[in-house]
Amino acid sequence: MSADIKPFDEIRLLFARLPGPDAQSVAAVRARDAQLTKPPGALGRLEDIIEWLAAWQGVAEPAVARPLVAVYAANHGVVAQGVSAFPASVTAQMVENFRTGGAAINQICKAHDIGLKVYELALERPTKDFTQAPAMDEREAAATFAYGFEAIEGGIDLLAPGEMGIGNTTSAAAIYAALYGGPAARWTGRGTGVDDVGLARKNAAIDAALALHGPYLSDPLEILRRLGGREIAAMMGAITAARLNHVPVVLDGYVVCAAAALLHALTPDAVAHCVGGHVSAEGAHGDVLARLGKKPLLDLGMRLGEGSGAALAISLIRTALACHRDMATFESAGVSGKAR
């Protein structure tokens, strides 16, 4: 890196070369769809899903042979403000639960043949308490963003970022308040189940952070380092790496969308290759999805995180793909087409 270029400047340069959708692949998908044994548009959004896959994979015959849920785990210094119903030690305990196959995301991925990787981000060293100081310095935030690029290694063809981190719904809510306007209460939810007193502490912590960092919150990357967490930085990197490598992305819930929202604030096109996997029951996630221009595929009242809603959406995406790929055409099935 040049001594004259700051770490965040390196990130900004990436967005000048993002590949766009492949119109020819979309046209090929539409041509095949017109020949399938069904009325045009009869499969609704399942047909849109295939066009989305083709556009961002850049192929006329899209595939979901190697999907991956990449779960990023991190700890947050703001937990010291009593914003969570659980202690920070639960993050490491849940990482171990992922690794031994005991979490919900393990069962969902196993049931639907989805790859799962867990990335532990310095759990022994939480970010700083953002009510007192920036959560990260610029170099650390940029390095963690770069670390997120590892998610697309190994030839995956669909990515679903997920997260685990006690206190990270507080970080996400702070990001939304900084991006879209406060007060904190407009964006917060109960996370892992805080009571009314805990929710009040959560709101107070975010409002204090907004007051402390206010002069710097016009820059999305400054919002990241001051109010975000390592998992959010890494997910931003993973989503960007996916775009650069023609890998579509399925967004999970409230915290994952904080990473997407920061990218969208940098440039709206940065999340054009993403689809909303589901709408969470947490906080104002539906409002965030609307701001990102994403209509969720599923609405199951979930608020677990871990990439769980996105993983379930992958099963729907594979169903759409099976219909497009394996249905007979009018010609092959000997079925009469639409009367002229």
C-alpha cells in the first residue's frame, strides 16, 4: 500500500470496478422460461430468482452447486454498558457449538446440503466500547474488511454471510441510526431478549455514541470503525469479494444487513448482486430492507442470526433452479403451446 493512500482509500477504490449484471445470460434464461410447460409468469418470484442468479453469475445456465454460509463471530466492547441479556463469553461458546454441529445453522445447512464455515475474529479482544471511543481504528477495520474476502475461496457459487456476537444488534442499530437518523429507539429491538431496563440501556448507549461520534458520521466507513464490529467489517468485505468474483449473495437478518447498508451508503450499486433472504422479527429490519430495495424471499418471524434465514432461502433458490433446469419444454413434452 502506498504511504500516501490510507486504508479506507484502498477500499473506496474497489467500488470503481464492480462488474455489472450479464444481460445476455438473463436473455437466455428468459428464452428458456418461455418454452417451459407453464403459463408465462406462473412461478412468480421463482422466475425472478433465476434471472438474478444468471445476471450475477454471468452464465446462461446458473447453478447452486457450492453454496456457502460464512458465519463471522466477534465481541463488542459496548456489552460493558449492559446492552445484552447474555455475557460476552457466550460468543466463544456458540462458536464451539457451531464447530461441534449443535447450532440451528448446522441443522439447516445439513438438511439442505449447504457448506458452512465459521470465522472467529479475535474474540479475546473485544472492540472498544463505542460510548467511550471508536470501536476500531482505521487500519483494523480495513484489515478485517480484507479478511472477509476469504469467504469466496474454493469456487463457491452462492454466498450467505452470517454472524454471531453478543452485543452486535446494538452495533447494528447504532449503524442504522447513524445512516438513517436517530434516535436509537427507532432502530433497536430486544436482541437476545433484554428486558425493558436492558432495552433502555441499549438506547442510551447508542444515543451517547451518536453524540460522541456525530461529527464523523457522514462517511459510511467512519460509521463502520466507530460504531461497528469486526464481524460487520468482515461481512462487508465478503459481500464485496463476492461481487468482484461473480458470486450472488443472499442477505440474512438485522446484523448482516447493517454490513449491506454501509456498502449501499458508499454506493447503492454495491449490493445490486444481493437478494434479501428473509425479514427478521428484530427491530426495524423490514424498513432497512426497503431502503436497500430488497423484497425478502421469506417472512418466518425469525431473529436468530447465524445466517439461518438466508440458509433457508437458499433451499427456495435451489427449488426455483430445479424448476427452471429440469422442467420439460412444450416441445419435449409434446404439450401444445398457447393458442395463437
